[in-house]
Amino acid sequence: MSEPYDLNIDLNVLNHLGLNLYSNVPAVLSEMVANAWDADAKRVDISIRGGKNKYLVVQDNGYGMDDPDLRDKYLTVGYQRRNKGEGDLTPDRRPVMGRKGIGKLSAFSIAGKVQVSTKAKDSEPLAIELDVEKIREAIGNGGKYHPQPIPVPKTVDIGESGTVLILRNLKKRVNASLDKYLRQRVARRFSIFSTNFRVFIDGEEITLGDRNYFEKLEYALVYGDYDTSRFKHDEEYVTLRGNDAGEGQRTLPVRGWVGLVKESGLLQENEDNLNKISVLARGKVALEDILDTFREGGMYTKYIIGELEADFLDHTEEEDIATSSRQDFIRSDPRFERLREFVEGELKFLRNERVKLKNTKGTETALEIPAVKDWYRDLGHDSKKEVQKLFGKINQITTDESHKKTLYKHSVLAFEHLHHKNKLNELEHLDINNLDIAVKLFSELDDIEASWYYQITEGRLDVIRKFDEYVTEDALEKIIQKHIYTHLWLLDPSWDRATETPIMEKSVTRAFRKISNQLTREEKRGRLDIRYKKTSGKHVIIELKRASVTASDTAIMAQVDKYIQALRKQLQEAGESGPIEAFCLVGKELREWSDPERRQASENSLAAKNIKVITYKQLMNDAQASYRSYLEKEEDKGRIKKLLDAIEES
């Protein structure tokens, strides 16, 4: 019997290194693909097999291993081929990806058992099994671990040469990662796919297009000899940039791209966040995200994606600055600092370019609306520049077309208002003989104010329609209460919350909260729905009833009179005074109102106590009539309103 195989490493060191070296399946598979690359494989096949108990198979047709290679290289954790006389390039002149010699441990991050079958050209096939539980047991006993020789599995056909890895006993979290996005995630970890190095998952070849990056881009900065044909955009939205991150006499070339997407949501894919700039070295991701190392807080950073190749971070003749997991770098190293400074400068450039792009695109989009185009054409040169900035801001705020139209309308009104304000400042220098100019200015002001009020009126009619839904559905009293409190003009068009100063509101609120000892128990139980103080000094109480409730005048007078008396005592204690008026909103007419004579007597009794009862239907009819009457009178709307209507109808 031949000598047993040995895993040549102090197992306590292995324990400290961690058998959970990598955090996800694509990272583990990327180590296996990298090993195949270093073995000069032309093809790598990754397959997911099994039913409930899935297992992974990774097969390559590289030069494989014979018995000495398996013992002295593969089973020597920390074996560094670049420093063992094998050079920086493979026999086929590929730059070697592996360096630390610990990537083989990555399999234990996702699997309990790993079966390795391998064959070098003109040698016999070999197979061993590594068991993570037995490795841990050996660590605990302070001894050596001996991987078990096994027959080459019958399902394995190595061919002339190559290596097959079978990962069994997959951890529970792994199965969730074996989905349709696995190919995409693996594709994003390499830039080496070509006709000379092909990788397949379940028989389907991975391509650079599987990254699903380029179709998301709105604008990109490109570095080095990167193939820009992948970008499906006009040349004006691809900018070629200098690619040297070095300083002084040293050249540190960068290759790749950094781009912007139109919507930040495009960078969220299931559990993946693409809002990052990956750094690759020797064709493989070496740092998931360098963008994360910056404290840039601008909104534009939420739209960034990119990948940069910086092979100078992994020169064999220089110190290895990759961390143990090979997923980060020693960030104090001058090479990494130079790359970071380079990226920082490019981010600033990208921020400025995004503003220009959004201004250009925003103006182009806005001018697709004929009415806006006509309005814009009549502006002066300086005004056009300001409007371009305005449209650019809108383009940065939203991509929703209906929202854009609303913002265009408000922007036109705001711009006209400010423009007119500047004109009014010129009146003090106006020649007395040019009063016709002043008349024109004032007529323009009327046009602007009418347009503003027209917009407000249309908005209030929308509120009324919403309120009608609440009442029809017999919504909870609190919902109706909140709606009326924030839209008091429903009761009276002259009641806007803006008419009440913050000081008054604070004073009234404090008065209502401070219950006087003079109140009776019944008065203390009283709960006001809405209390309000007008600038005239009048205090208003509003009581609400559910739409389905039929109330009587005696019950309403008893309840509301209780509120009035409580409020009067509180105002006296607070040293305030003023008339008190009460409104009661009901869904149905009072019981007494079915008889005309009793109705008149009921209304007189309520009026004597300063109480007015209104049905929700009457409230809405009166409000709609008031505002619709205004709209009908304003059919001849003027220049600006016609412009706003044209924007809305576009």
C-alpha cells in the first residue's frame, strides 16, 4: 500500500485562518474557475446536480495533477507557485491568478465534503475526499489530517487531463444561491471569458453580456483600451479618460469603466446591490467595492456602477497586499492609495458631468412638449440658461413622466413669477411717459396670480372628491377629522390654516390642554374633534358624526354646549376671550328635520347657541359649487394658464 496522503499544514493555523474563508457561492466558484485558468484549461463546466440534496460539480480540462502535484502542491495549503520557480505565467502564457495558495480552502465555506478527481496527461487518474468534520476533529486532537483516497466516481469522466471537484453536504444557505442568477454573479467576477477560456453553468456558456451591466448605463467614463462597443449608447455619452493612476516616474495603468444609470432602482437586483465599483486584478475581482471606501454623500453616488482593472495591485515581484481572503487589500499600501486617489478624482469629474448630462437631457425632454418649446423659444439668452438648470433639476429628481409634467407646470409658474418680480423692480426707474409698459407688467401679474389660484382650485376639487370617498365609505371618524383639519376651507373657503399664526395656534392648543378645576366631570370627559382660532379672534369648534349616524338636535346641543362651556372656562382661566362658534357635520339630516315646521324651530334653537349643523353632502355640494363657479368664470384663462393646460394635455 502506498504512503498515506498528508495535508501539510499546522491544523491550528488552519483553524485560525478559518474554514469559512468566503461569504458566498460565486466567490467560492470564482476560486475554482481561477484554478482552472491557472491550469491552462480551455473549458470549465459548473453543474448543479441532485434533487433535494443538491451537490456541485466543477470540471476543467486543464493539465491536471499527478501524484507528486497532488501531494506537494494541492495539499500544501499556502503553496505559492509564483515563488516556487514556476514563474508569473502559465505554460500557455496566461498571467497566474493564484498567489497565496489558500483558495482551495474556499470549498469548505459552502460544503462539508470535497471530492477531488484529477489526471495529468500520460498518468493514472487519482481521487481523494476531504471531510471538514474530520479536519475539525484532527484540529481538536492536535494531530494530522489524512485525506482519504477514493475510487474515481463513476460519474466522472476526466478525459485526457483535467480536474473534477465534487462539493457535497452543501450548507443550507447555499441552496438559495443556486438560482438562475448564479451565472450572472459568476460572470461579474471575471473579465477573461473568451473563445480560449469558456465557462459553462449547467451546459450554458457564460459571456460578458451575462453581467447585465451595460444596458443599464446612461453615461460612462472609459479607461484604457476597453471595448466601448459593449455600451449601447451614442458616442456623446461615452467619455474616454486618462488611465494612469501613477505619480512621478511610475505608471500605474487602469482599465475599465465607471458609469451612471438612469434610475437608482436599476442597481437593485433581488439581494444584489450593483451600486459599487469593483476592482479586478489579473482578470478576477479582487475588491468587491472601492466606492464604499469614500464618504461621498451626494445623490449622484446612488446611480454609480463600474469595474476597474488594476493589475499593478498584484505584481509578483512586489509585496502581496491582498488580505487573506483575497477579497480586499491592505489599504495603507501606496499602490492602493494611488488607485483610491485616482477614483476619487474621477468621481468628482463624474458628478460634474452628470449635472451637464441631466441639464441637457432635461431640456431635451421638456422641449419635446410643443407648448414648452414655444414658451422656451421666446425667452432671452440668460433666461434660457436658468431654465435649462431648472429642467436639469427636474430630470435629476424624477423619471416618472406624470411627475415631470407637474413639475414643469410649477416651474413655469415659478419662473414667470420670479421673472415678473424682477420686472417690477424696474418700475422705480420707469419713465413717466411709458405707463403702457407698467400696465402690461400689472396685467402679466394678474395672469400669473390667476394661474396660481386656478391650480389651487383644481387641487381643492381633487380634495373634495377624495373626501366624498371617505364619507361614502363611512370611514372612521379619525380619518374624516384629520382630512377636515388639514383642509378647513371645506367648511369655509376663507378658512386657510395659513391665516393662523404659529403663536396663536400654540396659545389655543395650550388653552385646550389646560383643564380648569372649574370643569365638571362631564365637561372633563368632553372630547373635541377640531378646535380652531381665526385671526379675527373667533374660536371655532367642529364636531363630527359618522356618516351612518342619525342624530337629534337635543343630543347635539347637549354635547356641543358642553364643549362651548368647557372652552369658555378655559379661555377665562387663560385670560383670553372672544366669540365661540360651533359646527357639527352629520351624515344624515337630524331627526327633527323631516317636518318643515320642526326643522325651522330646530335650526333656531341651534342658532341661539351658535351651533350650525351641516350634512356632509351639503358641505361638498357647497364647496364644489363655489370652486366650480370660479373655474367656469375663468374659461378665458390667459397666456400662462393655456400654457399649463397644453403641458398637461401633451
